[in-house]
Amino acid sequence: MKSNRIAALVFALSPILLSSQSLANEANVATHDPVVALEQKLADKRSEISVHAENLQTQRDKLDALLSERATLTNKAIELEKKRNLAQERLDEQFRRLLENPDTDLTQYKDDYQAAWSAVKDNQSSALINDQAIAEQQRVVEGENRQKQLLVSALENLQESKKEARVKRLRQELTFADTIEVVHTITCSESMTLGACANQGKTLTMQKAVNSFQSQILDNVTESTTAKLNANRVSFNIHVMNSNVVDSGFSGNNRYITRMQAEMRSTPDENAACELLDFAERYCVENSFTAAKAAPKQQAKRWVNVKIRSNRYEDSVTINGVTYGSTPVEIMLPAGQHQLTVEKPGFEPYSRQMYMSKDSVVWANLREQENRPKPGKRFADKLSNNRQAPKMVVIGAGQYRVGFEAEQPVVVDQPFSIAATPVTVKQFGEFVAATGYVTDAEEGQGCTSLINGEPKQLLNHNWRKPGFDQSDNAPVVCITKDDAHAYSKWLSTQTGFSYALPTEVQWEVAARAGSDSDFWWGNDIGIGNANTGWSGTVWSNRSTSPVASFPANPFGVYDTAGNVWEWAESQTPVARGGAWSFSPSSARVAERLELKSDISANYLGFRVVRNI
């Protein structure tokens, strides 16, 4: 018999998500399990890091020995100089005696002075050799430190990939179908009719079947122990596709036995695997709010009419990086999230991230800017041919805190302005078109890319072809520090103001926006906050995202976490901010990536600061 009427029998029993790591179908016990392969890669990477750590310590010990030798040579130089001075004084004294007595013998004193002078020169020569050795060893240690960072980043990326693979595996294992047979015995009350007793037996047997099916799934997944610990968090969404009572009847003393076969299928929730593995939700989110922005035409099912008005003439309306002229503007947009900016030189821009769900009118009230560098003020300098330099945001002077957990106090003596976004492909292209500049990557150096977590130099990649499609509004990549300096110098020449790369303090003050957490919004990357690897956006581990695709921080600065690492001025070449192909932990505001000054990479861009 088919059980047609047993309460929908989509038995969403107590929330129980199963992890995607052990396939429920025993016939599909993996001959190739991506998780196992990643575990091996992780073991290899940890071994590589261990070997590298030993080598790094060896190189540091060599540097320490050279520095100790320098201190010894410095102290020796002081003593030798004293001896030389004493020998010179004695020789001078003998010369004076020679004037009074021509028979005075100077030989011993000359030899002593020459020996003292020779010892000084030998020590100076040793000091010079030592200085050269120290400089070379410092370069070796710096190179090893850079390699250490890359190895650690590769390890973090592999760890993230393993989590992602575990989720996928568990998700496959949770989507399971099977036919099971169960037997259940109940004791019927003497007051119950035969039909009522049979119905009760059938219902309770079906419940037992569902519970048994759920237990079977949990037993069969690869990470069964972990899944069972967290099973009460999720729902399997078990559907009874078909059921049939094979046999039923009394067996003395009012005991009623029911034997049933049931065809069942589980369709767990999207987040089930993450709940069972106790992972952040972002590992289970395949499409975030950014998906609508990445491909609105493909994903939009409904369009809305939006009218934009403002209180100023000759303003400029930009939606999702596309300019639509001055207000009034009337446009059809796919329902969803959109970035709207209405601006006019000399006025505070109206910039909002808005969810458009129905026909609407947006009024933008543009307020006149004060003619002074007020914190939060936005402006853009004019370039030739009616173009604009990058939009800048003023950061006020004052006391701030930087470093991990914001433990280091710093003082910014003078206000400065920083670009609201990284320099874009379009902005850099305008510079190239105006000057004919050729980047280091284009001159034959090529551009580094992370492939399976390992950096690889690709000679045919450059800012025009970084290995993935980029819009004009995407951050320019494959840029060396010299390329960034050249662009900054061009802006300075064009505008008459001094543009440069931000110092590390300037960058972090602007990126923190007064926060003391790992990201300006909190200590967890979350979902839909930034484009990093494994952060739940449509660009994660695939490409850069258009600038300003995510909300600005409280200072009005975009993309300070993820998207691209950004060059900063420092004694050693360094970049800040994380990137689309690095783990979320690399995007923490205090993180630094030490680099070679001549490197270009498809995860490396820049933004500028300007004096005010």
C-alpha cells in the first residue's frame, strides 16, 4: 500500500545537516577524493614550511653572526685607532728629538706607526667586507621572509580549499535516496479498534523508517563523528517518495507488528553541510547578493523603473560604475542591489547602495562643500581633455591606532586625502594613452599569478591581460611599484598637486576607519562584505571585482579588504589589504605582504594619496 495521507511525510525532523565528506552510496566510495588529495598537499606544504623555517633560522643566525662581527670590528676599530694615535704621538716626539739630535734613531717608531696604521687599514677592509656581507645576508633574509609569507598564504589557501572540498563532499553524501525495510511493534489499548491500532502501527513504523533513514545517512557520511555531534542543528528534509506495508498483524497480548518498505530521499538545506561541519556559512553560499551585480541580465527576472532627481543642475549620475549623464534620469534596472552615485564638483556626492524592488523615485540632495579639507570631504582634481583624477576622500589629522588589535598608537600630524577606490583599468589606461607608458610586465617581465596556491610568472600576462576578464571599473593589476610611481608622478604633473603611494600608516588609518577589529565591520569576513578567496562572492578565487562593489567603510573608502593587494610606501616593499585569490585572514586590516619592488601580479594593484 502506498501511504498517501501520512502528514506530507516530508519529515523535517530535528535540524540535522550531514557533512559533504562521506558519500552515502557505498558503491561510490571515492577512488579519487579531493579532500584526501588536499590533505596530502597540506602535509607537503607543512613539510615545506618546516624545512623553510629551518633554513630561515639558519640565514637569520648567519645575519646575527655578521652583525655580532660588525660590533666586534667596530670596537676593535676604536682600540686600533687609539693605538695608531699613540704610535703617531711617539713618532712625532722622536721627530722633534731628531731636530735636536740628528743621530736619533726613528726606525722602531716608524715600524710601530706603520704596523698600527696597517692594522687600522686591515680592520677597515674587514669592516667593509663585513658590511657587504651583511647587506647581502639582509637581502637573503628578506627574500626568505617573503617566501615564508607566500608559503603561509599557500597553506591558508589550501586549508580553505580543503574546507570547501569537505563541504562539497558532504553535500553530495547528504543528497541520498534509498529504499529501506523496517519492522515495528506496538501494544494496542484494549479500547482501540482494529483499524485504529493498524493506523497507529503504520504511523509509528513510518516515523521509525524516517529515523532509521536519517541514522543511515549519518552513519555513511565520511565525517560521521563530526556530523553526529552537530546533527541537531540542521534538517535533512527527508521526503517519503513511496511506502508499502509488507505485512502486519497481531502477535498475542495486543502486540501489533508492522513490516514496511519505504522509498526515501533527503534534500538537505543549502547550509546543512556547513552546520554539520561547524563551518562559517560562507562556505555553503554559492550565490551572494553580488551575483546580481556581476551578471544582472542573466539573473534578473524582474525589472523596475527608477527615476533619479537632484536639487542641482549639471550633475552626474553613476549606477554600478556606468555613467548616465545629469538628472533627471529615468532608467530600467533589474530588481536587486545597485550602487547609485550623484555628484557635482564643489558638492558633497550622494552615494548609496540601494536595493531596488519596485518602481521608485530617488531624490539626491547635494550639499555644497566647504572650501577646506574637512574630514570626509570628497573631491576629484581635473585632468586634461575634461577627465578627472581618482575620487579622493579627506582623512583628518589626529590620533589613531594601528597594528593587530589596534594596539599601536600613531599621530597623523597633517590631514591627507586618499583615493576612495584602487586605481581602475580605465584610469590607468588614460595614463598609458596620454604618455605611451609601457609597464614592466609588458616589457617582458610578465605577471605573477597564483596557480594552485603557488606563484607562477606568466610572460604573456600584463595589466591588459591578467588572466581573467576585467571591466574598465575593475582595479588595475599586474603593476609594479615603479609603474605605480609613474602613474602618481603623471597625476602630479597633470594637476599641480603631489600624488604618491600611501604610507603604511596612512593606508591603515584610512582602512580601519576608527575600528579596532580585524575588518572595519568586525572580526569575521562574513558574506557579501569583501572579495577574497572563500568569502562567498561570485568573484572569490576567480577574479577581481569592480571597485566599490561592496559598501564603503565609515570614512567613505572602498575595497580596503580584499579585491587586490595595494602597494604602500615602506622601507621594504610591502602591500596591504588582501586579494581575491588569498584567504580571508590575509585581508585583515593589519596584515602585510612583503614583496620584491619589481614584482607585478594579477592580485596586486594600488591606490594613491594626495597632499591637501
